[in-house]
Amino acid sequence: MSRPLLFLDVDGPLNPYAAQPERRPAGYTTIRVALTPGRPLRVWLHPDHGRALLALDYELCWATTWMDAANRWIGPVIGLPEIPYVDFTGALFAERPDGVHWKTERIVAYAQDRPFAWVDDEQSPADDAYVAARHPAPALLRHVDPRLGLGEDDFTALAEFTAGLPR
């Protein structure tokens, strides 16, 4: 059996963008990213996150509006190799009447029947219900506080999820 997938959002879990604006969280570094012409984005990243994510028993996959740009801008700063990404082209920010996040359907389709975990700061109970109804394998939707980013409790929950999967 292949390892479960770990879908990674950037803004919130890896970039605690909602932390106090003038107070970079301890251990984080600041980069400026110009994804589009205009004012560059300020992004806070923790250099140890890549090593910690690679130590988990998952295949990593970006699930972010950054899509492939995460491999250029985010991965190298935190120490991740190039990893696949979910292509959200045509779905970005699309509102659904059922309240399901615009990423959820594409993530479930990408995972097919594989177990997965998804770290994001925008999931809701509607996403939990959608995944439970449409995904036959175990799934963990882990909400991350965008003021704090990924923390020890998140890494522990991710490790416990894989430890509980059948081998």
C-alpha cells in the first residue's frame, strides 16, 4: 500500500499570515514574493517545517492557491524538494451553495481512494461532511490557526493519523 497523501496549504499553515503584522513569529524568516506585478507579498516561513514534514510518513502535495509557484518560492526556503500540486485552475475561490470549500472537491478527486490528511486554515464542517460522504479511505482534515501556523500539536496529530492506518 502506498503512503497516504498530505495536502499542504501555504497561507495559514506554513505562512502564519494572520499573526500580528509587525511581529514575525519566533523562528520564522521573512521573504518577499512578487507573484504578480505590484506590491510583493510578505511571507513568513519556518525553515524547520520542511524537515519536519519530510519526517512524516506521507507523500507531500501542495493544495494551495500558489499551485506550482510553491515549488519555486516556498519549498526551497523550508527545505522541501519539488512536490506535486493540485491544479485548482478554474476553481480558484469559486463559491458553492453547500458551503464546501472550493479546494475540497479537487482534493478528493486527486486523492482517489488513498488515505490523506489536509492542513488548511479554511476548512469547515461542510468539508468534513463532503469528504466523509465521497471519500472511501480515511481522511484527516486538520484546521491550522493562521495566526500560529503549523505547530507541534499539528505534527503530532498528523503522525498519529498515519500510525492508525492499516498497513
